[in-house]
Amino acid sequence: MKHVRIGIIGAGTVGTGLIQIIKEKATTVLHRSGININITKICDTSPNIKERFQDYNITSNYKEITEDKEIDLVVELVGGTGIAYTIVKSALENSKTVVTANKALLSEKGAELFDLAKKNNVEIGYEASVGGTIPVIRSIKTGLIANDFKGIYGILNGTTNFILTKMEEEDLDYLTALRIAQELGFAEKDPTFDVEGIDTAHKVSLLAGIAFGRKIDIKSMYVEGISNISKSEIITAKNLGYRIKLLGICKNNNGKIEAQVQPTMVPLEHSLASVRNEMNAIFLDTDFSGPLMFSGKGAGSLPTASAVLSDIVFYGSRIGNVTEFSENNIFPEANLTPHGQEMGRYYIRFNTLDRPGVLAEISHLLGKNGVSISTVRQDESPKEPVEVIIITHRCKESFVREAIKEIDSLPIIKSKSVIVRLEELG
Amino acid sequence: MKHVRIGIIGAGTVGTGLIQIIKEKATTVLHRSGININITKICDTSPNIKERFQDYNITSNYKEITEDKEIDLVVELVGGTGIAYTIVKSALENSKTVVTANKALLSEKGAELFDLAKKNNVEIGYEASVGGTIPVIRSIKTGLIANDFKGIYGILNGTTNFILTKMEEEDLDYLTALRIAQELGFAEKDPTFDVEGIDTAHKVSLLAGIAFGRKIDIKSMYVEGISNISKSEIITAKNLGYRIKLLGICKNNNGKIEAQVQPTMVPLEHSLASVRNEMNAIFLDTDFSGPLMFSGKGAGSLPTASAVLSDIVFYGSRIGNVTEFSENNIFPEANLTPHGQEMGRYYIRFNTLDRPGVLAEISHLLGKNGVSISTVRQDESPKEPVEVIIITHRCKESFVREAIKEIDSLPIIKSKSVIVRLEELG
């Protein structure tokens, strides 16, 4: 038996779930792993905290945890990049192992924090920061250790996946689906962080680090959310045999890293297409193991806390044992393919007047820009504008964007054309 | 850096893949984990073995590996329950950590071997034995350590999944699809072990051990393969919104364990339904993490070797360190629900004469046996026998079997009725 004495900072949704799980499952965990978890102290600044957790030592000062010599491991569940940064730094400086679910913090300050951990002979566990309850980080680091990763495609944000699912299954427009997500607690009051893809981008940067051993700043990543996706795209995608998902994508083409967040059409028969509502999934294309997929709950109190607990056990068991098999989380900067240079197939919807020669003009400008057409679709329409749907062959994204810029300035085009990436996913 | 000196016994498909991966990836693995893998010796009895592996120490006597003091970890890739049993026993008795992909051996002799490992302060890694390349065992043991498992539903055999996929997608009968699988190397010349569900049953018993902490003898498990599945079931399933998969199922209803292998209809929109060809998948229903699914290649040289290598790194890193956090693989006997007593929904196809009163007779006998009907379907048919399809509400399987026995003895029934389990999977 090994005792691991933990301090939990932040008793919000995930923190409360964690305290509950430890209470219910400490004996099971001890039996399964030989690790005996003790909650030594809880830090939270909310007013009723002492009433909520009467059986525990409570403090409102994080230093009483990060500087406590009786604590081996600090769980940071405050979130964000403000005070959470100070807390994690203080914990590491005091040679505490840290477990966190904070993707924003690790994506933005990871290099510094992992370096600090290394200097202090401790580790940072962050399984809960990507894919919620899904043990994808552990799987990449251990189960798939022999593999090089060609591509990672993730549905990494439950809010956006819930909205897209509702839009398709209940035939709703974006704003209505967003409102339902907000009412059910799947979206924040200000949903920007989720719906504009920023949360997904943070997770992509963490996955790229683990899988490719390269650091990616999300500022250099192309990040597009779902707020421009209309019912029209959802329906047309389905008719064409695809489903729109907000994918976080990173690929490694012989050392050239491509990373982006984009609404993407995936084939209906692909497992990623069957990931509904708030569920998350990660599809991995590897050299030796072939394709793999993991899916599960990407958020929520108990699912996230389950991943946090698995880190407490795993990293807790390594405390005092870190030097020999420490994980390398410090990565050199990625050689990132600039946005536009990546190859792909694209769905484009043009809204045009119903005139002779329209298709000729569009296809001429696509061809001039090096974009070759795979499928064209124009259905009879009683009113203008008419929708012309084009799916391209594989080409550079910048060619498509250039062509659309030219086409959109034609007088026959009635509104901005819509472009959605299309991934066949092997 | 920690050196792990391994001996590989069996240089067949997986062994050859493992030697290749270690050659190509030893440096990557060392960089990622701090573990330096050295192949100290290879044992194989095939005649050209020395020519195939000229850079290695070769022996045809397994004792030169299991008794070699220079070897820390023995990889058993011989397979089966004969000589492999002797090899693993000898390795453990000589205090070697063992890594194996041998589900049959661990399912049948696991209790004895895990006990022997414990006595000798070593461990047995067997990630590759269930789900091939998918890190499902590690995920259950570590990533999901906080969870109790309500149910596990696995597509655990690539051969049968390939055959069922071909039958549906290319409209083939069972024997033709089997022949194609054999030609492509997805099925053995004698396919009994796979198609009759025995391989899946071994894997179910291992999963039940890890997830429920209970030992299940496959002799006490209901095991049914796919050789009775006809095109008619495949097509009807699809029309009803289901797809037939050979599922290994184990459930835990408050300590009562249910375990079986059966062709099962799963809803088309469920992720398990989208697992095609030789791919494997495991769907887990957990208390804290909710539903999770893992999918990937269940067999093949490099995918399986990838899982073996992950065990070499994981258990290799623990050599000499086992006493403190050793995994518990020794389980008490399961309290198994006898076959027939499990609850479920069932698809039944009756082949009847086209006479008045047929449906009345069938539904009378179902009702008499406590089986209530959810859906009936009888399409117009130009010739006899006519197919009557019934889907039941949730009931005891034995009630259905009893009812069918009575119905099948009616003169209106022209051939044995077909019954397929149906799982809604939450």
C-alpha cells in the first residue's frame, strides 16, 4: 500500500464529483491499485464551502495546500489561465505532483510548467484535459507507445457536437440549437470559447504534443467554429453521404505538422459520424496499430472526475520514482504547415441567380485557380438564389479560398459562399 | 534509463512483427519511456529461423530463455494451451515477468498462472490478448480505475465481424463469405474456433475478470457462433434498423454476472454497428464515466505486436518494483446467471405455411410462455414458407426458447425458427 495525500483546489463541478468518487471508491481503488488516497485539504473560496464539505479540512488560501508539507499531490480544478497558473506554479515549486483538467493552461503555459515540473522532479497529469473521461492521453503515451501517428481527428468539444446533432436530428437552425444547449447546461451563457473552436484548439495542441512530440501555439492554428453552419449544409451533407462535425485535426506529413479546427464533413459510415450529442471521440491513424477510435463523455462532473482520479492513482504511484521513467512533455516548436497550404477536399455552396452560364463561370474560375471538381449538384428551385453545391477533388485549401474570393465578387452570386472541409478518413 | 532484456518465444506472425517494431522503434520507445529494450534471445523451432534472424541469438529450446539469468522478461507468442502453458510456467517459476497474447491460455489456466506470478513477485501482461491493438485492458485497469462496470459488449473476433460485414455489404451467404475470409487470411482453414464463438468467449472471460473481478469458466457460458446466420436475418435486421454483430457480452447486475457470446442485433445508429470488416470494438457501460467505446484492429502482425510492446514497456518498467503496486488478477468464481435466466429482447423468424390462423397460434404460444410481442412483420410472399418476424419485449430468454420449442412442433412450421438477441445498448 502506498499513501497519496492530496489537496484539491477548486470544488466546483469537477471538484465536487472528485470528492464524491473518492468517498465512494477509495477502497475499490486501493484494492485495484495499492494506492490509498487521502484528501488532506480542500481549497475553495465560495461562501458555503465549509457547510458543503463538513468532514474535510477546508481553506480559502491555495498556499495552505501548495506549501503544505503533508501533501504529496495537488489537484488543480480552478480552470482558466489566471490564478490557476499561479497555483500550479506554486505547487510545482514546492515539489508537488500536479493533476489538472485545465487544457487552456497547459496549451498556453505548458512549456514553462512542464519544465518547472522536471526541475522539481515531479510530474503533471492531465488526462481529463482532453476527451474528458476517455483515457486517450494514457493510451497514446503507453498503449500505443510503439506508434508514430499520421493523423488525429477529434470531436473534442461536447457543446458543439450537441448543437450539430440537434440541428440535424430535430431540424433546427444554429441559434435555436444553441439556446437548447444553454438551457440544458451543455453550453455556457457566453458560448464563444466552445462554438468558435477555441476549446477544441487547446485540446488539439495538447494531443499534437503527446502524439507528435511537437509544440503548437494555437495562435498559429487555423480555428473556425460552427456558428456559420446552416441547416442547408447539414441537410446537403446528409444527402451526399456525410455528416458535419467540428473536428480538431492534426496530421504529420514527414515532420510537417498540419493543425486546424474546422467544421468537417465525415462519411456517414465512419465511426466518427455516429458520435452523437455531447459525446467526444478521437480517431487516430497510426503506423503500426492502424486506425483506432475512442469515444466517451467529454465533460460532466463524474466523467471528468473519473479521469482526474485515474491520474491521481497513476502519478501518485510514481511519486518519489519519477526520475527514472519520467515522461517527456517538453517539445520543440512544430514545423507547422501555414494555413491554406494543406491539401484537402472541400464542399462549397454557391448562392447564385438562376441564369444561363452560371455554372460555366463558376467552374471556369475554379479551374483557373487549380481546383478540380468531383461532384456538382444543382436542384430545381422555385425561387432565387439557387444553390449550386460543388465537391472538389483533393487540392490546396488556398486554391479553393482564392477561387471563392473571385467567384463571390461576380454579380451572379447573391451571398457569401460557404466552404466546409471534407475528410474521407481512410 | 532502465534496461529490459527480453526473450521472445515464438517467431510466427506476431513474433516477427514484434522483432520488426523493436528494431525500428527501440530509440523512440526509449525516448518516450526511459525503457531500453534488448532482445537477448529468440526461440523458435522452425527450420529457417537462423537465416531469418541473423542478427539475433537463436535457440530452439525454450528453457534457454526461461532459465536464462540474463533475461528479465519472457514474451510468449506460441499460442494455444499446450507447450505455451509449460513455457509460461517455467518463466514464472524462474521469476521472469511474462508478456503474452494468449487468451486461451489465460482464460483456461489464468488462476494458476497469476497465482504463480504472485508467488514469484512478477507479473503477466496480456494487453494483446483482448481487442488486439486496442489498449482496452490498460484502460480498464488504469484510466477507468474509479469505475464499476455495468456491462461490456465486445466485437472481439475479427474473422466473424469480417464475415458478417461481407454478408451484408456484398449480399453473400455465410459459406461464400467464409470462403472469402479464408482466401484473404482472415479465417483459418478450420474456422471453428472463431466462427463458433470460442475465441470471443475466452476474451469475455478475461474482460469479466478485469472489469468485475470475477473468474468465469467459458464452459459455464452460453456460446453461440454465426454459422446459423442467414442472409434473411442480415437483411431483415437492416430493415428493422439493426445490424447483426457477434457480441461477447458480460453484465453485472448487483453481483450477479451474466456472460454470453451470441449473434446480436445492435441499433444501426449505435457506434458498435459502424465497426466493419476485421475491426474489433469494446463498448463499456460504467457508473461514473458513462458509456465508452474503443475500436481498432483486433489481429494482425504489427497491430498485435504493438500491444505486446506496450506491455513490455509497462511491465518492464515495473520489474523489481512489483510488490508495492502489483495488480490483482486473482479472482473469486463469478456468481453466474444460468443461461436462459438473463433478460433481453429477441428477434424471431418463423417459417410458416400461409394459412389463416397462423399468427394467432404463434402469438398464443408466445403469450402462454410469458413472451410479449413488440413488433410483428409479415410481408406478402409469392411462395411458401412465409416468413413471420417477431420482435419481443424484454423477457427471460428461457421463455422465448420454450415458446419456440412448442411453436416449432406445430404442423404449420416448415423449418426451425431462428432467434437472435437484440441489444438496445442504452
